Amino acid sequence: MIIQGIGVWVVLFMNFYWGWIAGMSLLGIGTVLGYPTLLAAISDVANPRWRATSLGVYRFWRDLGFVFGAIGIGFLADLFGLNAAIHLVTFLAIASGIFVLAIMKEKSRLR
């Protein structure tokens, strides 16, 4: 999430082609690192008999977050401007990554 947030900020602050390429590359790398990790974390803590259902529940809430996030950011963009709304998204992405680094700890090790 931190890499994704940095990628979005790079795109916002760069006014040339190669800056956008760098920012979008960071955004892609952050996504590649984040998405499988979240799926693996869900699989690690779920009972094997409930694992498929837990992944479905995770995907439901993730997708619902996309819907409400888009509506919320659109509302904030109308109130404060598109630039401020994108900065907020970036801040939230970086803050969530820092939260995970600082607070969340692994519960179990491989047996």
C-alpha cells in the first residue's frame, strides 16, 4: 500500500511522460505485492473447510469498498476539488501500509 501511494503521488507531481511511467510502474508493483499477500493472509487464518467462503467474503467487502470509495471520493472531489481527493486517497493508502507495519503481527508460523 505504501508503494501504491507513492506511485499515485509520483503521477500527481510529475508533469512529464517518464514521471508518469515511473508512477504507474510503482502503482503496478504495489498492487502486485499487495493483492496476493492479502489473499494469502486470509487463507492462512481461515479453517480449510471455510477457506473458499472466507475468500468470497473478503472479495465481497473489498468490492463494496471500491463502490463506496468511488462514491465518497467523487463527493469529496465535488466539495474540495479532484486534486485534494486524490491526495486523500494517497494518504489513506500510505497510512494503511504504515498501520499494518506498526500494529499487525503474524499470528502463526508454518508448522
